[in-house]
Amino acid sequence: MGAAIGAVVGLVAAASAIAAAPLVRRRFGSARPRTRAAVAATATALSVAAFVTALAAWTARPVTAFAVLALPGTLAAAACAATKSSLRRALAAVTAVAVGLGAMAGLGVPGACPDAVCPAERRSDDLLVLCWNCGLGNPGSFHSRPEDLPAIARTIAASEAHVACLQEVGDAHRDALIALLGPPWRGVSNEPGNGWGDSVLTRVGGELETRVLPDLFRGTAVARVTCHGRSLALLSVHLSPGAASTWRLAQAESLREHARTANHAVLVAGDVNVDPRSPWDRLLGFFSDSIARDREVERVLGAIGADAGEAAAATATLSRRLDRVYVPAGWTTVEFRVLHGHKIGRMDHHPILVRIRPE
């Protein structure tokens, strides 16, 4: 419903501004400069207000809400009133600001934190875990394509990861990746026949299973491996996106309960769709109480284990750290790395690589 409201509001605002252009030109084309300036300012303000309304409603797709709804509306509103040469500079300024903000929305602002955090010295027998939302199951906006599979496989192989926790990789794409990676890689997905599924691939043996948890909807793909004689279950998860913070909280609590009752250590890796610290999410907090709930989601997930990338850079556009790896007690994070430059297609998530070992 939120996406529909946002789409209607934004498109109506843009269409109204474009349709009103001839009327504005005829009515105010010969008016005084101050009148024309007031019309231009009013039209632009209305467009920006429509953008904010659309953004508040369409929190599940903030980048699309801006690029598709705000940018055309702002430009159209400014063009309606800027009919004289005296206002061309104002139109140019509005255009530059809108294009700049659009670029920021589409590309994201580089994070101030480092790409890699290395608190301990590497060892050859460390366990390397890759976490990546590949976007192969998303037919909507920022999706990857099947022809990106070879590049995904090359990235996994080049990382030298022992286990890859992948989101939006269903069983068909999982099998294609295993074929590209070759032996000894094998894997499991959490729901057969669902392109939106999550998968775990491993090249170090161990047990593979699909586990259904309360409130986790599609369940989770699990690889249980042994490192230095210690058993570790790695869960690939994908929490609900956008404004569904209530669902995210229920899902996080389900994961915490599973980790609490398991008879082995549990590592959770995936796209948790939570970053209350990012400027973009704080902006959305003006319109709902989802930020407060998402802080609780972070607290609940933190009870599963330490957030390995807490001091590292953002993993997705808009400087958002959506992709997390929670390392359980008794295990040490040796290195956390954001692999920038490895985005696939138009997907807005970077892979992350975590090096861990038992304490």
C-alpha cells in the first residue's frame, strides 16, 4: 500500500506540473519579475512537498521514490515558471541541485569508515565467510541478471571464501553458481523454486539444511561446518525491507531464540535491511517510528553475536550498512572487509568478507 500511495502522489505531482506549464506561461509570462519568481518558488516548493510525501509513503523503495518521482517533479515545477531569461539562472541552480541529489540517491555517499577492519593477524587456517545480496531474485528495480552469474562466481572464487551466504539466490541460480565454481562447492537454499530464496554455498564439507523458524517466512539456509574442532552453523538470512520494521523485529527475535537454544554456535549473515545510523534512515524517522524499532532489531541481533562490521564502511547505496555478519561468542573476528567495486548489474549491495576463528 505504501508503494502505491507514493507512486500515485509523486506521479500526480509531476503530471500536474507538466500539464500546468502552458497555463503558467500564458498567465505569468508577461508578469513582473517578482511575480514570476514567486510562482517559480511556489511551484518548486509544491514539488518538493510532493516528493517528501511520496518518500514518506514509499519507504520500501527510497531510491526509486527520489529518482523516479522527485527529480521529474522538481524539474517540471521549476520549468513551468522559469519562462524568462531573468529566471534561467534560477532554473539552472534548481536543475543542478536536483541532479546532484539524484546522483547521491543513485550512487550513495561514500562511507567515512574504512573498507577493511583487521583487529588480529591472519592465519592460513582461519574460516572465511562471504555475505552478499546478489539480487538475482528481484525482478523489480535494482536487480541483477542471470548473465551476471559468471561474475558472481568469479568474485566468490577470488575471495577464497570457505562459505558464501547469499541472498536473493534461489535453487536454480544456486545450482548454476555451483556448476561455475566446480568441486568441491555444494550448497542449499531455503525454499525450492523461489528466486527470492537465500542460499549457502560451502567448499569445506559439513552438513547442509533448510531450517524453518517462526516469523522468518521463507526460513533460512544453513551450513554447519567444523573449524579447529569447533562446530559452527552459518545462517543466510534476509529480513523484510522498507517500512516493515515490525516484521523485522519479529524475525530478529526468532533468530535470537534459535541461537539461544541451539546446541552449537550460530553465525547469522545476510541483508538485515536495517541501518538506523544512516542519514537516509534518520530522515525517514520523521515520518514513522520505524527507526526506534530498527534500533531494537539491532539490539536483538546483537544478542546473537558481535556485529563484525560495526566499524567498517557502508555496504549499500545511500551509505547504508544493510549487510551484517553476527559472530557468536567464542569466536573472534580477525578481519572484516567490504569488497567495493564488485557490485553486480544494477544491484546496490557490495559483498563483504569476514575472517573468523575460534577463541
